[in-house]
Amino acid sequence: MTDDEIIHRIKQQASAGKLPPPAPPKAAAELETAVGHPMPPLLKRIHLEVADGGFGRQGQALSLTDTAYNYSDSNRLLDAYALWRALPGHPPSVVPLLTWGCGIWSLVDHSTPEGRMWAWDPHTHCPTHGHALFPEDLTLAERLRGWLDGQDDFPKAPAGPYRPDC
């Protein structure tokens, strides 16, 4: 599935009234300034052409501008990013995308044009030492294709070794 096909499938959800309107370009620019990297092109297109959040797994993608649509119990994306960024050792280019519930998150690396996926799962490894955050072997497009096709594959943390005091 190409980026255009992914956009088309998400637009179908938007036309069914399930998604909020697109974000203004100023909101994307504000996030990009804070992160220090441009949004991956596919993610930016979705936010600016299709919907300002509410897409992805169970409609949980964060909004650039608003939380009034009630598709996530989180803040707008820039506020959520500031909280993640404050965690010790958190890579500045890794930005939250959506929550899976139970403290599990999908995040996108804005320093990569394809939007490499990261995950946070505090149930898998030691969050105190940053082991709960790990890169996934997926791009944003691959993750979105899975969600659009009804696959709900939870992020899978790599095997250790980890610090013995975890």
C-alpha cells in the first residue's frame, strides 16, 4: 500500500464523520520547531490533509491542536511531547503518536523521513533505566497499514540483556 493509498483509506474514515478536520499548518510548524526535525512526510500529510488526530489504532492518534474530540485521554501532541522529552535519556526526535492503553505507547522518530516507530511498554522492561522505550522494526506506513487492515499487534520489546538491577 502506497502513502496515497494509506491517505485514501484514512480519508474514508474522515468522510464517515469519524475524524476531526485537518490541522492548520501553523500547528505542524510549532511541533517541528519544538522537536528540531520535520514531521515524517506521511504523518504531516495525514495531519494537514486528512485529520488532526483520531486516526490509527482505535482512533487514538494525538491531535496537534485540540483534545476536545475525546479520542485520547492525553494532551495535544506538543504538550505530550514535552512530557516525554523531560524523561531522562529520551531521544529528542522521538515523538508520541498514540496510546495502546495500560501505559503502552507508539512513538515516531521525526529524524527519519520514513518515520521509524518506537514503543514504550513499562510492563516489559525496567522504565527506571529507560528500558521501556525501544525502537521497533517498523515504519509509520507499515504500522498504519496494519491498523487499517485490522491488525492490533502490540509492540514487542527486544530481548535483553539489561542492567542486573532492573
